[in-house]
Amino acid sequence: MKTNAINLTEKLAKFSEHWSPRVVAEMNDYQFKLVKLQGEFVWHTHRDTDEVFLVVQGEMEIGFRDRDVILKAGEMFVVPKGVEHITRAKAECHAMIIEPRGVINTGEADSKLTANNDLWI
Amino acid sequence: MKTNAINLTEKLAKFSEHWSPRVVAEMNDYQFKLVKLQGEFVWHTHRDTDEVFLVVQGEMEIGFRDRDVILKAGEMFVVPKGVEHITRAKAECHAMIIEPRGVINTGEADSKLTANNDLWI
């Protein structure tokens, strides 16, 4: 058993790449990942799972085909499975993603932004 | 689909009871619950699942039989399934709990602190 608390700010200080989620914890078969967002991601869908975003610092947007949702620090949102979405951040935003182990960041999309999905930090 | 972000501070302002988790979101068959802790809970175990604590405000302690883990705002910890634990907070602490739907707060323990496990806010 790990014996220390996981400090999100300290973990975020350990990497700088955008759109490259880093796993910080696992709960059963789910992972907690930190990510730095800036600019615009790619439209994609996760067919088999919901996906949670929780903003730690800054502000991001989750775009859907019929609306946008703004998320500020201390706010979270559940993207329902099967719903196409895109993430955006005008200024760098730090967020936590919670989803099952093995989920690919770009979902069903073919993109150069597809990241290694099990990078721990 | 819900269309607004979930603001944790706003949700926390809506209740005051200690040791009474309130569900704010679901992801697949997992729930995100907010809880206000003050004082000492009860020793208990969740036989079938890990349990995550993420501190939003204040400071809490997760006691194990062989050590204590201190959690401050912005810090999280995964209590492994099957491991007996107790939560404590000297001053009121606000935290998020993430675990499967249906988990009872007192686990296997028989306690007057057992709360309704599906109270939404």
C-alpha cells in the first residue's frame, strides 16, 4: 500500500507536455490522470465509458456538437459514454481525468494527439 | 445529459451535516460524493472495493492499524479494498469520496454513523 498522500500540484510540476495524461493513482480498474491542456484537442468519442474532468487550475471548455460546457478550478463534468466531444483551453489549464484503465485519450479518432495511455508520474 | 459544470464549493454550501456523503455525479457505476468530516469516524473495511478520498478544503487523516496518512487540500489517497481504516478531522474538512455506487460509508461495521448511501445534492 502506498503510504503518502498524492499531492496534485506537486505531480503537475513534474511534466510540461500538453495533451499527455499522466496516471497518478488507480482505484480498482479506474485511473486518475493529470493533464495539461492548451489549445484545442480533437473531436472524439469513448464508446464504452463515461469520462470525468475535474479542473485543478485554470479554465477549460468541453465542446459538444450542440453546446459547450465551461469548467473552472474546482468544477467537474461527466462526459457520457458515446457522446462526441472536444476539449479546449485558451490558456494552459490543469485538470484531472478519471476513467477506466486503458482508455485512449483520442477515443475512436485517428489523431497524432493519441497519447501513451499508461504513463505514470 | 447534464449541461452545467458541477461546482464543488457550491454543492458543499448546500449541506452542513458531518459524516453524511452527498452524491454530486455518477460515472458508469461509480459515484462522486462530497462529505464534511469533523471528529472521528469508526473503524471499518470495504471488502470489495478501493475507495478514494480527495480533500477540497481543510485537512483530514486516514488512520490505518499501522500508520496514519494526512491529507490536505489538493491531496488524494486510495484506500485499498479490504484494509481497515478510520477517518478523522480535528477541524471541519471537506472532501470528495469516489467509489462504486452502493458502497456503505461504514463498510462492514455496525455503527450509528451508517448513512443513507444515495443522497444526491
